[in-house]
Amino acid sequence: MITEILPVSGESTEKAAQLLKNGEIVGIPTETVYGLAADAFNEKAVEKIFLAKGRPQENPLIVHICDMEMLPVPALEIPSLAYTLAEHFWPGPLTMIFKKQPALPDCVNNGMPTVAVRMPEHKAALELIKKCGFPLAAPSANLSGKPSPTTAQHVFNDLNGKIPLILDGGKCGFGLESTVIMFNVNGVKILRPGAVTPEMLSEFTEVEIDGTVYRSLESGEQPISPGTKFKHYSPKADVTIIDTENDTLFADYVNSHDGTNTYAIIPSDDKNIVIKTRCFGSTSLEQAANLFDLLRALDDEGAEEIYVRCPEKTGMGLAVYNRLLRSAAFKVINLD
Ligand code: TXA
Ligand code: MG
């Protein structure tokens, strides 16, 4: 199959909608990461997503809607708090978990009683869902296990020959996947941190952060969010997070661990570091936007070892830290 990349336009969006109506899958831009979309109610189309990505069937997909009228199509028993949060954070990088409509095919969520729903903010994504008239099931458009794609080229690199079309909407603004929450008796529980931060949510309700945001699963532990159980965001290189407040300690550590293909990912230039470096920005928003692109670029350069300066663990920094932990297979060295 030839994989076309077309810049977003009325015409290319129409073409994408036709493909989706015909049961095909399409790479689409969103404000978080690129998604690989299918008609959520077309079982055969949804199965193509799992096949193209090599995604484990047990990992449920997010269903994307374009307006509040579409919410009851995949979801049942919507709590009033969801409407409050939707008012403030939709369209945007927030995914909420609801009871699922029985009509939604089981392959979307591995037969779970719940479904994850998001209204993306990217104009092309909203326009496409509107043109289709049905919600789109879409995971991140990477090969399973790899860092999520933040450009159309990343999607092409992973899925060339496996999908007919990628809509190119430019570089994703946030660069990390949406915040995933579920409702509990007191408010909400964050299963995956993202650009809608715990601090932002706590203006409206009580916020709990699931333990698996910070740690690997214990043996035999069944996570609430099945996605946390799989290998994620992993470049080919070995990634280690170096946690320290002290610039000199960090520089000394990486300088003494230089190998042939060793790199340090740091917030901003530091003349005391003599090994190869890449900067991912000094704010959490910049770091989020650059992280996956950098990990992919270092793979292309043949990096074998990557040391990353530990990000902040608050605000959007928590999302950066959460993805890095998984890239690093939870390898953190604390120097303080
Ligand atoms: O920003 C995003 O969320 C992107 C864009 C394309 O919208 N999508 C995305 O999808 O990141 P994916 O499939 O890579 O991640 C979906 C996450 C997984 O961790 C999965 O376990 C969780 O959402 N999830 C989906 N349905 C769930 C459910 N019913 N209960 C608990 N977790 C669920
Ligand atoms: Mg993903």
C-alpha cells in the first residue's frame, strides 16, 4: 500500500473522511500527538489499527468526539462533574473514562465495561470527526512501544506501507498524550498525566494521582489503565534519568560515563558538560513538546546511552517525568 502524506485542507480532510467511511484507517494530527483513526463503530476498521501498530489487543483505545451531542454515542451515565470539566477543558488534552454504550464494539476497549473519550482541540481533527458524523477510535500513531509521533514524518517512518493516508497538520503543540482520568467517589483519579495538570483539575474537584504514574507495576498487579502495563515510549538507546538539583553533580556524572554513542538530554546548554548534549528546553511545556522528537532523532543518530536530567514533577512536568520513566524502564539515579 502507498502511504500518502497530504497537508490539511478541505480537500484532504474530505479524502480522509471518505477513507474512514469506507473502513480504512488514517493518521491524523491532534494537539497532543498524532493519532491513528478508525470509525469507532466499525469493528473491522478498528482491528486494522491493532494490526498496523502491532498493539496488544488488551490495550483499549480512546474514542474521539467533536461536540457534546456526540458524547452519549460511545458513553453512558455521564456524571455532572464530567460536564463541568468538559466546559473548561474540552476541546483539549483531557480524556475521561465513562461507562460504555453496549453498541460500541468490544475490540475498541477489549470488552471492558468502560470507554475513554476525548474531544481534541486540533481544528483538523474536529473537522474530520464532524465530516464523518461518527466518533473516531484513535491511539497514538506510532508502532507499539515506540515514542509517540509528534509530526506527520514520525507517523510515516513507523507506518509507511501500512496505512493509505496521513493528514499533515504540522508539529503537535503539546507533544505528549492527553491526561487520562476516571471518576471516583471524591472526584477524579489521574491514570496518565498530561497537559491538563493535577493543579488545573483541582480547581474543580478533588484529585488523586494513581500510584502507577510514578512507579512500575508490582508483579501480578492489574492496572486500572491497561496501557500502563506495556513497554512504552522506548527508543533503541538505554535511557537513564539522573535526578539532582545540582548542575555540577550532573555534569560530573555524565562526563564520567561517556561512551562512543552517549548523549545527555538537558534543559539548556551547559559548558561544563563535555559529552554530546541535546537541549529539550527549560520549561515543562518546551520539554513536553521536544521529548519524543529528540528520542526519535537520537535513535536515528545511533545513540546507545542517553542520560536525561530529571524534569520537574509538578504541572506539565509530571507528564514529562511519567513518559521518561517508561522510556527509561524506571531507571532513575538520584545524586542528591
Ligand atoms: O492524546 C491522546 O490521548 C492521543 C491522541 C491521539 O488523542 N491518544 C493516545 O492513545 O494517547 P493511546 O492509545 O496511545 O493511549 C490510550 C490510553 C492507554 O494508556 C489506555 O490504557 C488508556 O488510555 N485507556 C483507554 N481506555 C481505557 C479505559 N476504558 N480504562 C482505562 N484506561 C483506558
Ligand atoms: Mg500510545
